[in-house]
Amino acid sequence: MRKPSSVLVSRLPISRARVNLGQLARRAHVEGEYFILEKGGIPVIGIMDADELEDYLELRNKKVNRQIEQSNTDLRAGRIRPASALLAASRSKPQRPKPQRPKPGARRPAR
């Protein structure tokens, strides 16, 4: 999902949002926009992409926060390394050739 370079938050009345709900949902999901819906000029609800909402809710979970903090501590201490470093290291190692297996039903060479 593509996120805009700057956060765009639009405010609009609930009555207008009701008429354009499909368009607002698409813009929130595809464009990463945020919407604050107002009733009588008072903000009452927000609209955002569901994946981003799930990420936000996970970060509010104390257990998840402790796991993230522990991972960051381990990374700074050198006990773990980022997946990108692991992948780069595995790509730089020479690959061993795989042994050739005879095809089913093929004859073996005479010895």
C-alpha cells in the first residue's frame, strides 16, 4: 500500500461523508488519507485504512511493545541482526551445485 509523503487529514460533516462513504473508504485504503467526521462542528470519529488501524491497536498492546523493545535492545547489543543483513550474507556465499538426479525411467550409465 502506498502512503503519501505528508499526512493528509480531511475534516468533513458526517452528513457529507455518508453520501461519499465509498469514495472516502477508497481514499483511506488506497491513498492512505485520514478523515475526521464532525457532527455540528465537533469531531466525533475518524476513518483510516484497516491495516494501519490493526498496526495501531497492536502497538497499544503492552506485550507487543515489550517484544519490540526487547528486539531493539538485542539488535543494539549485536545479539541479532536485521533480516536484510542475513539475506545479503546468504546471497554473497557461493552456491554449491545440486547433484543431478536421473529422470524417472532413465537408464543409468554402464560402469
